[in-house]
Amino acid sequence: MPFTKKKQLLIEHLRSQSNISDERVLTAIESIPREKFVLLGSEQDAWKDIALPIDEGQTISQPTVVATMTQALELTDRHKVLEIGTGSGYQAAILSKLCRRVYTIERHRPLLEKAEVMFRELALRNVTTICADGMKGWPRIHGMDQHPFDRVIVTCAAREKPPAALIDQLAIGGIMVIPIGPPGEQMLRRYKKDSEETYSFRDVMPVRFVPLLPDIAPSVKKKEAEVA
């Protein structure tokens, strides 16, 4: 079955789910070629509603989860978004179609470099990338801060609550979407920053994500070479 037909079937599947109703989100998903963000050999599975492995032991999320997280952000074309966990770049690519600018952090440099290639290939010029510790938020670069961010999306799971730096970098009235909990007990939560000192949240759906970890990660290939 050609990718076009598979894509149509997936969009119909997403649209049929009662919790996914934002046509702008569905249009953005339809416009991004998911088959380009998966591993070679996995292209035929790219438009199935499943998570798939990518390099460095990471995954590209299930389209239902991507759509749900994106919709929960309530994006407009005026928003500035911080993403923690670039991965293959798929989620950032979708965000780029819905907001003013995406700032995305990845701790695995090989993943980030591949994602940057895809952003250039798809001419996504409103995505800014950096390899850094996402738990610390977006760093000050050349003496300039990019925060506060209107929206924050985290594509890896925090144990108990969002890192303080991410809450700090979220604008008052801003929304953060982040998985919370240990493996097997994770819940996607939508936080809203009500004031500098307070925020509220609601549970969205059970999910399964890799854990949110600190620091820049050594390459999986480098670690394998060291063991050998």
C-alpha cells in the first residue's frame, strides 16, 4: 500500500477518536512525512498507529500520542514553544507547522544531527536546535535568554513532577505537556502556570515514554566501542 493511502487511513483513524478534534493538528500531521523520521527498514510501518524505535535506544511516539500532546498545547501561530527531547525531529516538525518558533533540546548528539538534516530537507526554518541538558531548560546563549516560553512539551517522562527550570521558563498562563511517573505508571499531564508561584494540572492519558535524564548523553556507538 502506498504511503499516501496509509497516511489517509491513519488520519481517518485519528479523526475518529473523540479526544482528537483539532483539524489544524491533523493537517499538520498529514503534512509531515513520518516515513522520513524512522529507521531505514521501518518506513512501511511509519503510518501505523504505533511507536517505533530510532537510534540511541530511543523511540518515535505513536501518532495518537503525538496528536494528543500537540492538541493539549492549544497552539496558535503566535506561540514560542520549547521542546525537551528532539528525538528524530518528528514532533518538532509538527509543532513548526502550528506555532511561531520551536526551540528544541536533545541530549543525544547523533539524534540531533539527523533531525537537523530533516529540518533542512523539509525547509522548516522556524526550528532552533541545541544539544544540551533538557532538564535545565533553554540555556542563555551569547548573553541572551529566549524564555519565557508560551508552551513547553516534554517527550520523556519525569519521575514525580516537571523540572523546576522548565516551570520557571514557562510564561504565566502558559501550558506544559509532560509525561509523569515511573515506568509502567506514567500519566501524560497538562500543566498551566497560574502565577509565578502556582500552577494547576490535569491528567490527559496513560502513556509510555523513555525517562527524562540529565546531561548530554554519550553515543550508544561510543559506549559499545568502549565495551569492546
